[in-house]
Amino acid sequence: MSAAQRPATAIRVVHIISGLGQGGAETVLHRLVTAPEQAQEHIVVSLGDEGVFGARLREAGIAVHALHMKQGAVKGLWRLFRLLRELRPDVVQTWMYHADLLGGVAARLAGIKAVSWGIRNSGADLSKGSRSARALPRVCAWLSGLVPQVIVSCARDAADRHRGWGYRSDRLLVIPNGYDLSRWRPDADARARVRAQWGVARDAPVIGAVARWNPLKDHANLIEAFSLCLKTQPDLRCVLIGDGMDAANAELAGLLDRHGVRGRTILMGRRDDVPALMNGLDVHVLSSRAEGFPNVVAEAMASGVACVVTDVGDAAAIVGDAGWVVPPRDPRSLAQAVGAAVLDLSAPGHAERLERGRNSVAARYSLNAMVQAYQAVWQRLAMDFPRAGRPAGMPDAPARPRLLFVVNNPAFFLSHRLPVALGARQAGYEVHVATMDGAAVTAITAHGFPHHVIPMSRSGRNPIEELSSLHALWRLFRRLRPDLVHAVTIKPVLYGGIAARLAGVRAYVAAVSGLGFIFMRKPGGFDFLRTAATFLYKLALGHGNSRVIFQNESDRGVLMRAGVVKARQAVLIRGSGVDLAAFPMKPEPDGPVRAIMVARLLKDKGVVEFVQAARLAASEATALRWVLAGSPDPGNPASISDAEFDRWKQEGVVECLGERKDVADLYAGAHIAVLPSYREGLPKSLVEAAACGRAVVTTDVPGCRDAIEPGVSGVLVPARDARALADAVSRLAGDAPLRRQMGAAGRALAEAEFDIRKVVEAHLAIYAELLPGRGADAGALEA
């Protein structure tokens, strides 16, 4: 949408950046503001000159102002202040330390509260940077609670490091960079063309790096590794692309001569046709000693180029299992990985590896996801901190209702609530996510959801930590001002409900996926813990405009009889749903019958009984195979120990697979699904097993019995009874027609009750009921 086509009430965003030369931040800024379907008016202010991107931005219709502050900092700062007063933006978005400090302070002095800082530096190895680069982060940390309302980091690693320096944790968000895959893609014609220009044969192995000359890029590491590779792969060539990668760079020339690789290295200098040049490479090498979110790695993967990276910033998270990761500043390890990558070029699975890498970038780092995430931030800032004199017609309230998910574990959010969040965003909600920190946060932000880290322990044994969690949630709710909070799992439900009432959140949804071990104990006399838990639930679920989602009738009955929830509050949604296309029904495999348990290895999941049942069955000399997919969970007091798990593996009675993500394939390769848990909300593993058409053996306890039709799609056995479990599994193993009949019934049950689309629609209906006039229509979800 051009500037002329935008409505007069469109949000005006002024971007302030240190300069517009060739660099990662500048590239992302250009990509962001020139993306199609822009709902904002963008203006770019460079503290330096127009550099490389100034002309490109103007060609795209973006107004550009260059302040040339190196010619006079005080005069430049005064010009920036006056320019902001003249432009009167709704939001100021700054990029990099200098712009964060100078641009942020100038904006606040100009009366603009809607300021978002942008962290583009990993913060690692700042000793290699300038004196100001070393000092500015410390100054910014001190001002992070005064100047910006939001601090956007491009990488989780960078956010963690800056948080450690004192940056306001509750204002930090991670929005990964996004990529236009129509520009970064495999191109056979471009590959042939650039290789002809380089004078390199079609099948000759070529490695390369796209990086400017900078100590943090550690070209010395790459060049030494290249020289080591030449000892075993003499036909290898290396292409260096970027500012300073030319013969005029005496220091670079010295490095090449010292390692004897000048004649085998092609220097391209700064280029504007990097997508085409990238196609000429077989392996792209990131040799850096420090990074934030290295754009070039995702660009190489999107272009169908293999990647070797040093373990800096978010490089390892970007590459995943599609490339090679080595320690920084270790030329020998780098050489070994490059050598392995070159050998892999002729391996049978190489094409699949490249395709996996490109698909990973498409799924996690799309341009659209990045644009949506930034737009959510700007929309929120513009509405929460409106500028004076806003044009008539600009809404006084957010155009979209703001929904905040609060979950303790980021991985749990991805596995159990991601489809609901995606459906809510599609239906018109502005969706945010708050969880503990963890590796899975990268995947959350890659979906375009602003993420907020909340301190939350798993044990709950330290009262100070628990109060800190409650306070952090209250402070987040006060700052973010969500229209609706949706809390999932026990601690978020308890603390989130109390904080929502204290912070005046308009609507609250609690998802009770299980009441925990306190409610699993047999009643007898006064139970202090149960009484305390009941009191906390009453506080948390006493919000006047709330709904409590239960996954089974038993949990609902417990809290209703205790007077914790009222009938009008309680809603039954059976489980988290299953994507029926991702978990298709397949015929049973040939070979011995396999009974599989897919779960965390917790004692209250019945994993000990599963192993005992396998031992009992083994003593009867049957061909039945018992398979366990899962790993210990050291943070959970109910987990088995690593030593015990190792003993099971050595014993060999149970085939221990460890933690696996290919659950649909595991069920496709099995005949019977087993879960001997002591109590559940509604176990996702059994829902997935039903979708795959597998007969189930599970325990007659709340949650488990709700996931099947007893005697129709599965068999119930008493909890903590290994003998009964072994007998039930053995009976099904010996009755193929009954297994298949139960499997078909399970699939029918999944289609009728557990289809993820129905689960998402049920949640959207609850949201709309709590936010009349502002909730989105559940029917807006695409068919």
C-alpha cells in the first residue's frame, strides 16, 4: 500500500537508525518498511548519511532524513528533536545502541512516549568494538526503564545477555528477522552464471562467506580453517563477499598470504546481487566470534545452500539439524565441519537436508511473521500512549482485542496451545505470549507472537520466588493491559488469576488441564495443602468476567463441589485437540506387535508400571514388544532418575527411544498405545493415538478414561496395577481384529470430539462471550 493510499488515520512510525550503510540492521529495516500491505506510514531518520539504503528507501516511497551527526553531535541532536516535533509520529522505533540512546531520549524530550528500542547486537565480545559500543549498552540498561516502553531484540541469545546487564526484563520482546523467500531461493541459472564468472567448474566444491570486514566476523578463523581443508580437499575454493573483502584490504591480503590461500580465494567486495552470488556456493560458513541473529545464515538456507556456523547468538537455533555447528574461535573444529559439509554434497540425503533447511526458514522466519509482530507492537504503543492532536477518526481503543497467553513452559505452549493462538490471531486478536525462558521461545517468536519472559520456578518450594512470579505477572498485566488473559497449567492459572484481578484485567480464562498431586491424594482428616490450594483457586478463579475450561468431568466436579467455580463459569472442552491431517490413520505395520507409551518419564504417568508390565509379559515368552518414547524430566520431582533410565536401557526388556518429536510416525509403527497414568487432564498422547487409529490401554482415572470410549476404542485397567496392565496389553496383542476395530472407533472419536478446528472454535466462542462487541467471531476461522 503506497503512502497516498493509506488512510489519514494510519499509524505514523518514525524509524531512527545509526546509519544506512550495508549491514544486517539496515537490511532488516528496509525489508520491514517495504514489505507489501503496509498499514503504517513509515519515515526513516539516519543519524549518519543515506549510505546504501537511502536511495532504495526513497525508490520505495519511504521518506528519508539524514542528520550527518558526525559533523556535529549537538547540532544533530537538536535537529532530531525539532524533526520529531515536526513529524509528530505515533511511534518511534529505534535501531542499534546509538539510535536507542539518542533517538529514544530525543523522542521523550519531544513528548513522545510510544518508543520502542531495537537491540541488533548480540552483546557478546564487545571488547572488539569501539569504546562507545562498549559503554552505550550500560547506559541504555540504566535508562531502559525510563525511555522505551518496549525493547525489541532480534535474537533470544541477545535478549538474555542484555537482561543480564540490567535491561528491563518486562519490556524485552524477541522478534526474529523475516525473509522474503521469493528473493532468497535456489536458482540454477544464477548458479551457472556466477560460477562461470568465477571461473569455477560446475561440480567443483565452493565454500564462502557473506560478511563485512570486522573483527567480530573473525575472518582469520575462516581462512585458517580453509587452509586446513585444502590439505585433504585441494580442489576446494573460497569466495568472500562483503564490504572490505577486496584486494585493497592489506590486512586481509596478509592473512591470505600467511596461510597460502590467496590463489584459491575469490574476493568479491561489496555487492548488491548477493542472492544470485549465494547460489554459486555449496557451503556457506559463518565464522563469527559474536552475533545476534545472523541474517546471512537464514538467507543461505533459504537459497538452498548448506551451512556451517559457529555457536554464536541464535546461529545454532537457526540451523537446527540442517547444518553443522562448531565452537567459535576454533579453526580446527571449523575445518572438520566444513570438510564434513563438503563430503555431504555427494551423499544421498544432501538434497533432503537442503530442503529441510529451506522449509525450516519458511516455517519459522517468514517476512509476514516479522511484519505482523512489529505491527502488533506499534499498534499497541500507539493506542496505549496516544500522541496529542491525533487526527479525527483514529480509534481511542485498540482496533483488535489484546489476548495474552500465560503458560509456564514455552514448549508446552507450542505443543498444546499454538493452534488456538494462531486461530485467535487469524480471527482478529492481537496475541501475546508469556512463559518462562527456554529454547522453545525462539519458535514462539518465529510464529510472530510477541513473547514476554516471566520468572517462574517449577518446584514452588521458595515463597520469595513464588511472590516474585505473582508480582511479575501483575506488573506485566499493568503494562501490557490485555483485554483478556488466558492462563494454562496450574501456576499460571493460580498466579495469573490473582494478578488479573489485582491489575483490573477485563476478562480471564483459566484452562485447568489437571488439578495436580494435591487433589490426587485420598481424603482423610484435615489436609492443609489441599485446603490452601482450594483457597488459592478461589482467589484465582473469582474474577467476575471469567470462564474456567476443564478437560474432564471429574476435575470440574471437584472444584464445583468445593465452591471454587460456579456453573456459569465452567466449560468442558475435551483436550487440546489434534490435527487430524498431521496424525492420519494408517494400517497396522507387519511384524511383532508393538505396545508404545509416549510420555515424560514421570512416576505419576505410570512409567514404572509400564516397565514392570513389560517384565511380566517377557516372562511369558510372547513376541510382544514394549516401546517407551520419552525422557526423564529433572525439574519435576516425580521424574525417574537418569540412572534408572540407563538401567532400563541396559536391561533391554523395554525399547527406550528417548525423547522424540515424530509422534505420528511412532504410532504408525506401533499396534497399541499405552498410558498407565495416575491422573490427567485429558492426555494429548491418547488423543493423538486415537487419531492414528490405534487401540488404547489406559487407566480408569480422571482424564484417561475421558480420552477413550471404554470397551469401544480402548481398555481401562486399575491404576498402579502392572499385572492388570500386562494382561490387557497381551490380550489385545493376541486379538488383531479387536485391535483394528478399536482403532477405527478411536479415529471416529477423534474426528467427532478432538478435531483441532473444533477445539479452536470453542475457544474463540468463549473469548467472544467474554468480550462482547470486541471479541472476534469464531466463524472467521477459515474453512
